[in-house]
Amino acid sequence: MELRKIQVALASLALVSLSACNPFGGQQQQQADAQNQKLALAGGQAAAGGTAAPDFGDDNGQFSKDGECDDMRFQGPGMTSTPLLDQDIKHDASDCRSAFEQGRLTFKGDNVSSASLASTAQDQVGRIQWGDDNGSFANDGECDDKRFAGAGMTSTPLLDQDVQHDATDCRTAFEQGRLQLR
């Protein structure tokens, strides 16, 4: 049985490593994230990086129990749309655990801080073609570009004509960690 756990952890680590080859995420990243979630939920093994399920911490954060995860160690639609703060790491357990168990969050790992997020985001910011602000819904505080997903997205239907025409909203939300490329 112990050998099986090691095999599962190594397979998960390989998936995560291979998905990292694509700096923009995309379908490969989504598939790897989905596989990690399935493995993590099926026995608590092989969350991101091949480790056991995350330590969710406690509910001592200022914004705990509000229905949104505020812990920057996670990503996905279960995240808050507000800026992520270092002091919320491991202090929003109920919200993060609930969204994680529902498959609305993935665990990025314990070595995450606002400084490391800024570095990773800045690397990607320079590679994304943001476009302009000529869309009908530009500068409304919500990203309308369907190339993105996350808490910074509009809740209205996404239109082809808005691709690369909501640069400021999308870039701002991306830099805050509230968006990722699909």
C-alpha cells in the first residue's frame, strides 16, 4: 500500500512538472489541476507538488467565513475578488476547505507570498497580449476578455468582440491574482 501512495505522488508530481512547461497554463494546466484535485480528494494524497492535502489552518482571519477563500496558497473560482494579503495565509480554513472539497480551488503550495505571486505574475504580464480598451465594457472593473477565468471576470456573457479590448480591467485583475489564462 505504501508503494502505491508513492507511485500516486510521483505521478502527480510529473503532471504538475509537465504542466509547468506551458507558461500560460491552458488546457494542459486545467487537466493537471483536475487530476491533482481528484487525487487529493481520493485519500488525501498528491495535492500540488505530490504532498498530502493542504493544512487549511484556522478561521482567525479578518475575512474568514464569508464564503470566499482569502488564502493566496489557493487559486480558482472559489477565491475572493479582493486583493490577497500575506496575513490571510492559513487563516480562512472553513471557506478554503469548503471550496477545495467542492473542486472550486486548487492548492498552489505552501511557499506562496505576495512577493512570490508578484514575481510570477510579472513574468507572465510581459508575455500576454493585453490589447486595448476599445471594448464596449472596458474600464468597468471587470474583465470581459474570454481568454481569462477567475474572480475578476464579468458575470455577463462573454463575447468574441471583447477579446483583447478590455486591457486595463483584465491586466489589473490578473496582477491582483484574480484571473488566470484559460
